Amino acid sequence: MDYLEAAVQVLREQGKPLHWTVIQDIALQRGYLDPFTQKDIRQHLIAALAAAAKRPKGPVVRADRGVYALRSP
């Protein structure tokens, strides 16, 4: 699972906006991200969330500073 897929999965499961640190923690706990096979998880996760939030039809939106939510349909 890549970084954005993991973040979207966590946001779906939690059903509310979350700070990226919470998204990261949950993704690591549930095994969506693996620190042994994926390098620089923090950096890549933040980059993936920021890039997806900037896309007009990206899967997430920035709800607040460091906080992301699923885009409403």
C-alpha cells in the first residue's frame, strides 16, 4: 500500500478529519505502512497528503493546519 492509499484508508475507517501524525500512527499500527520496507514515512506521507489536497479532484482536502479529511463527493 502506498502512502496516500494508507492515509485514505485510515480516514475512511476513522470517519473524521485527522492530523497527519494521527494518520501516520494509525497506519503504522494497522500495518498499512511498514518502516522496514518504506523509507522516510513521515516525509512521504506529508508530501502525498499535500499533493492530493492540492489536486482539484484529489481524495483528500486540507481541513486545517496539518489536518486532512476525505473529499466530499
